[in-house]
Amino acid sequence: MTAYLIRRLLFFLPTLFLITLLSFLISQSAPGDPVEQMLAGKAAGGEQLAEKQASQQAYLEKRRELGLDLPIFYFAVAPLAEPETLYRIPRVPIQDALRRLVYKFGNWAAIQAYYEAFQRLDSAFFATANDPSWGDRRADARALLVLIPQEKEYDEILYKLRQLEGLLIPLLKPFYAEVLQKVEALPAQAQRWKIYIPTIHWYGTENQYHRWLMGLLQGDFGISYQDKRPISQKLLDAVRWSLIINIISVMLAYLISIPLGVNAAVHRGSLRDRLTGMALFMLDSLPSFWVGTMAIIFLCGGDYLNLFPPGGIQSTEHSSEWSLGQRLADWTYHLILPVLIYTYGSLAFLSRQMRTALLETLQQDYVRTARAKGLPETLVIWKHAFRNSLIPIITLLASIFPGMISGSVILETIFSIPGMGFLSYGAMTARDYPVIIAVFTIGAVLTLIGILVADILYAVVDPRITYTKR
Amino acid sequence: MEEVQTAQPSISYSPGRRIWETFKQNRFAYFSLWTVGVLAVIALLADFLAYNKPIIASYQSKVMWPIFRDYGEAMGFKLWEPELRKVDWRALNLDWALWPLVRYAPEELDLRNAPAVSPFGEQIVRSSAEWHYLGTDNLGRDVLSGLIHGSRISLTVGIVSVGIAAVIGIFLGALAGYFGDHSLQVSRATLWLGLPGILLGLYYGFYLRRYALAEALGQGFFYFLGSLLLSLLIVGGTAMLVWLPSRLLKRTAWGAHRIHLWVDLTISRIIEVIISLPTTLLIFTVVAIAKPSLFLVMAMIGVTSWTGIARFTRGEMLKVRSLDYIQAARALGYSDWRIMILHALPNSLAPVLVSIAFGVASAILVESGLSFLGIGVPPTTVTWGSLLSAARSATGAWWLAVFPGLAIFIVVTTFNLLGEGLRDAIDPRLQAR
């Protein structure tokens, strides 16, 4: 059994690693610039050169603080044309646009020359903030100056530059001419062959993923865009409610489904079996978010019955001064409906599995032997068959758990339970990517742990399991 | 479910025929097959069941086919006279007309009947034919029309995502089951040239084209499919080119040495890893971060749900590959791939059908859950899930909670029943009970 456990653990760790990789990969594909999200518009800068420089400074500092000036991963595969240090260029959209140009022309020196000429034009633009000859064209010119370096298509860059030309004051024309010259020279200077030679850059442990992973191991999930609080703190509050509800419902589901399944299996083919089978089948197909919505509309105040509170976990007057009994009663009153709805889905699934498992065991030879030697039927079922049929049911814990965690996104939203799912839903609507990623990572880790626990239980219940053969 | 004690059909039936005969005797399952058919018809003919223009009408003594004209317009032809382009056909003084059952398009906002008018409440309509039979949602969209057109989305999601899952699952499952860990051999020359070839191909086909692929994903299903095919062609072509010299290398003693590929072990590990992911949460996360796109939803469901199909196929393949007729085919000198695809696979697919039926049900459930939360599917698209979620903002609107939910329930139950029926018909072990 120890060997088996070690095997399982050996599987657990790489999978965990893969999950962190997956989370990180998804977080990298989130649109926008995380530094700008974090500064919430403060990085845009004002009209004056000094303000512009100050905001750029703030941006760079925040970026360094968040570790986003580091390379993304331990190594990178890139075309020969792409410089090793492209990741250092500030502002994600600009970096992306320059990378796209590299993929098109393959000549970094020429692209860099364009970008530097553009930066000179940009600085010169801000230096002329008080020039009266601008008139009302300045705002338009500024908008174009923001857009041009983010533009991914070459033709669009040229088009926007031509638009800009008519707006600029004479003082800036020489700077503009330089940019235009550099851009127009790009196709002629292209070195496309450099795109087709892959290279590998090695960056070592000073990279974003490594920092993120190390933070993760210490329980640091980063900072929420919405309220700038550490995510771990927000998660800690939320995980409690999700776990309470999930554990209560899993236990309830097991408590109800085991006798139900046994009963159906024992009276196989009877009317009772058929009726429970039918009812369970219906329950299995009932989408829980539908039942939840119906329950809220018909049972929780509103225009119809008023049996349950319309969501939340405690009433508004709930306070820590209440006696424990009062507080528990309040929580129970609020959680009955959600817990019931959490439970029924897995209940149906579990009972049906229990029935099948027991039916299978009842066909075994040792059951026939037990019956043949005249043991009473209850003893045969509960002592000989039941215990053995429990094994597959226990492993089902592993497959119920992930479903419950993701199911809680919808149900917690319907019932406004401040758990992980609700947190995640709020983050989804607010585009608070770090929180979404953190919930996914935690959910995945909890799932993995659930599977590991089920595996261990499986080995404990059935001593034959060693996994040495296979 | 219904236990069917089958009179064993006579032996002259082929296995497929026997499965079908057993399946037909399960009334629920047989009925569910018909329901699927009806649903498919509703989805195909949605425009003729619910639309804001007549099927055929005579206006100012001119006979027209307005719905077909709209089809033409959608294909890029200019068919409408300017004065008829944006007109409300219900308000026109038509000589005669054949209307769809529901005279509203699914996304159409009926502002006079907003927000949320009950089917039995007061509605402001010109005639009883324009009644909102199942009420309207909080924006004044007709619920029945939304349900009819929503069936398209639900069925598409179910079929496409399970289709993706089936392609991946059957391919990998068949590989793992047929070849196991010892049957697939390659020469050292092929391995040492082919592997770098594939890696280089992935670099050209996918890594360098990643921006193009991402853009194609945003443009729609067929753009993406085309772009994906191009990528695959590039991968294949590059790998072939790099692999070509291996024919020479094979002549050396070093290159000719043959190596077993651990196909089964590798694929089984991949399956285990995917099973241990919380797939629904993964889909929610990816879809919430990416741009709303129905195809992305389907692709994500497909990519995460193929493991069941792969395991079924693998198991069947393991059984089939040791049968006599496969040995006979080997003795005839057929290649492994030919035997696998033409002879072994067709006999391994029946249990996969079960997985496919259950897969459609759960894909539809995931999609409606996503649109219930309002993520993944573009906000203007009316789906069953989005109609149901309207019930949360319009308090007391029972019709918004009941009907869309009922639609989801019926479809999910239907496919689950179908799956159960197929399983009972295919798995003789269960028949014996």
C-alpha cells in the first residue's frame, strides 16, 4: 500500500505542476496591461512633458514591483529575429505590436530605429504642450500618438501616420519625417529568413512564472484589480462558505443515497425500484440552476410563497452578539435551500451508482455461498455484499468534488452566497483576471486533493489494491 | 430505469441490427429518439416557425417570399426595395400572407410589451395572432421565439462540441487500444528525424501563426477551421520534409534499429491528467477571460470532454484486436493502420455512441450554465440559458423561469434517456440482469 501511495503522490505532483502551468498560461492570455489595470488610469499621464514622464515613472515602478519586467518563463522559443530582451519594453500593447512587426519583417534593428524615432516624436510632442499654434488639433494628434505604437498592422501604421501629418505643428515636422522615413524603409530592410530560424533563450529562475509559483506556494495569489486587496485574504473568507456547503451536501448525499440505492437494488425490478429509478433519473437531468431560479422565484418571497430568505447567508440584523444557537439557527435557515439544491444532483448520481454496484456484488460467488449456507438475507446484504459494493462509491467522491466546485459558481451566484464561486462570478463580470485565475487554481488543487483522498480511501477500504500489477 | 426483459432476437441478426431491435423495445429510449428528431426539425426550420416576416405574402398585389429574401440578403445580395428594407411587416396592409407560428424574431425588442409581459397578462398587440404566447423577457423579446431559435444554439453546441470530443477521443483511444505499448514500432532513423520534424512543424504551423489563428477564432467557425487546417498542413509538410532523409539513414545499422512507442502508456497518462482537472471550472475561466464566442465555448467543451470516449474506444479496441478476423487481416498482409481504421474501428464504435449521447446532454448543460451567467456567448444572442437568467432580474416573471428551464430539462433528459437506452441495448452484461 505504501508503494501505491507513493505512486499516487508521484502522479499528484506533476499534475499539480501542470495545473499551475495551465493557470499561468490562461492568465497570460488575459487582455490588457495588468500594470495599467492596477494603476487604474493613473498611468495615462497628463498634457505636460513632466506629467508624462512622471506617469511613465509610476508605470515602470509598479511594473517592477509586480515583477512584470521579468521574462515570462524559464526559457522562451522565439525566432532568431526577435531580440532576447523584447520583454523589457514597457506597455503590453506596444510590446505586442512590436513583436508583430518582428514577425512580419524580421529585422529588429530597423523596427527598433522606428520605435526610437517615434519616442523622440512623442517626447517632442509633450514638450510643445503650451504652443499656441496647436489650436484644437492637439487632442486628435495625441489620440493618434497613443494608437500608432499599439497598431499591429503595418498598413494601419502608415495610414495613421499620414493622418497625423496634417495635424502636427511645423515644429514637430522634422521628428515626424524621421518616423515616416523609418517606417517606410521597413519593407526594404526586411530580413524575413530570420523569422524561420527558431532559437531558445534561457532566462533562469528570475522570471514571472517562477515568482508567481513561489508566491502561490506561500499562499500569495497577487492583488485584486477591483479593491486592491490581496486575493488570498478574499479567498480565505470565501473558501470557508464554499467548503461548508460542499461538505454538508456531500455528506447528506451519501447519507441519503446509500440506503436509497441499497433499497432499490434489493427490491430490484419491483414497482418501488422503478419509481425511485424514474425519480432519480429525472433529478439527474434537472439542471440545478433552473431549480435554483425556480426556488428563488416561487419559494423565497417575491410574488409567491415566502418560505425561505431570498439568498445570502445571514439576515441583515445578524450580529456577533447573538447567542451561538441563534446564529446557527439563522445560518441554517439561510442555507437549507442552497444545500438541498447542491445535494440533489449528486444524490441522484450516487444512488444510481450504489444500486448498480450492489447489484454487481450480489451476483458474486461469495454472496451465493453466504446465501447457500443459510445466512439471513439482511446479513448477506449488509455484511457480505454491501461492504464490497461501497468501494466504487467511495471513489466517486473524486468525481463529485470537481463538479461541486464548478457548480458552486452558478449556485452561489443565484443564492448570493459569498463563497468562491460567487467571488469568481463577480470577478468575471468585473474583468478582475487575477481573482478568476486564483479561483481556478484553488479549485483545481482542491479537486486534485479530493482525488488523492478518494484514492487513499480506496486503498484503505480494499486491501487488495496495490497497483503493482496493471 | 425501465428494465427491459428482451426476448433474445434470433441469431440471424447482425450485431447492429440486434442492438437496434433491443433499443426499440425500450419505449422511453425509442421515444427520446423521436424527440431528438422533432428538436432537430424545430432547429432547422426555426426561421419558418418564428420570424417577424411572413413566409409568403402579397403586398400591393405583388407576391413575395420575405424570409427567403432575407436569406439572400444574408448571403450578400441586395434584394429588398429600399422602402421595404426596414419596415415592420406586421403593420403593413398585406393582401394575404402565410405567417410563421410566432410573428417575432428572437432578438427583436417589442418595446410596447416590455419589460416582461405575462402570457396571461395584458399585452398591447394589434391582433391575437401577434400575441406573445409565452410572454416576453425584460427587454421585450418574445420568449417562444427565443426558445425556438435557442434550440439551434443548444443543438449546435451539443453536436459540435461532442463532435470535436469524438474525433479526438476515437483517434487517441483507438491508437492506445490497438497498438498498446508494444505493437507500434518505428525505426530509430524515423524517430530521430521525425520528432524534430514535428517540433519544427509545430513552430512554423502554430507558434509563428498564433496571431493569425487567434484572429481567425474571432472571425468565426469556418475561418478558424481553414486556418487550423493550414496550420496542420504546415506541420505535416515540415515533418515530412525533415523526415525524408531517414530513408537513407535507415540503411545504416544504427538507423534501422526499431524502437517500441509507448502509445498506450502515454495516452492513458494524458487521460488521467485531464480527468483530474475541474473541467467545467476550466471552461468557465477560459471563456470568461477570452472574447465571447460560441465557437470557443464549443471548442473548450470538446477539448476537455473526450476522455470518456477515448476510454470506451480503447477498451473496445483491446477486445477487438485479438479477434480472429483481425488476425486473418494481418495474415493477409494488410498494414496496421488499414486494419485499425477499416476493420477494427467500425466494430468498436457502438459503445462510443452511449458516451456521445451523454456527452451531448452535458455539453448542452454546460453551455446553458455559461449563458445563464452571461459569459461566453455574445450578449445579443438569445439562448435558453440567457432567457432563464432574465428571470433573475424580472421578479415574479414565472414564465421566464419555467419555460426556458423546461426546454433545457427536456433536451437534457432526452439525450440522457437516449444514452441509457443505447447502453442497455449495447451492453449485454446489463441485458442479462
